[in-house]
Amino acid sequence: MSTVTKIALGVVVLAAIGAGGAAVFGGAFSTTKDDHPPCEELPTRAQADAALTKNRALATDIEALGKGISVGVGTPCPKGQDRALIQVTYKSDSEHEAIGDLLVRRDGFGVPVYLVEK
């Protein structure tokens, strides 16, 4: 292998390492566990309340997964915006995992669900 080829290969490898490091440390990969849709895409408070009422059995099943879990209607948007979702609060990583496992096996609430660590 010629010296020019070795240098070119070294530059490519260093560039790839640098790009990977920049992506990880620069925020290209989100470290947030859970996000909700933008406020303008969320249902109204009345729609979220109706979804929780209609799916009370699912909320009860979620709350039964752990003592630190609660289910309610959350309003994550700035005041004055009539936007809401189902908010599930939890205390531990194991509760978070159990909630996620249950939600993928069920039909859901029909509105976005937002998991929030207490």
C-alpha cells in the first residue's frame, strides 16, 4: 500500500470518528426517553378527557404496574392553548419499561400518551 493511500485511508477514518463523536456529543441523537407531538397536533382537553373516560380500564391496568405510576390528562403546552394528552407518570426505569410493554400490546387511548418521570 502506497504512502498516499495510507494517508487517504487515515483521513477517512479520522473523519468518520469525528463525525460520529460530533453526532453523539452535538445532540444529533436524542437522549430524551419520551417526547410528545407539537402542541398544534395535540387534541383538545375535552378530547383527551373523553379518551381517558372511554379507556379507564387501560388506565387502571397501567396504574397497576407499579406504586409510582399514575395516569391522567396532561397539558404540556403553554397556558392559553386548549391542548392535552394522556400523561403517565412513573418513578423508576422498570416502571417505564413495563408501561411501554403494556402500551405496545394494547390499542391505546386514541390520543397521544406522554410518559413523564417523577
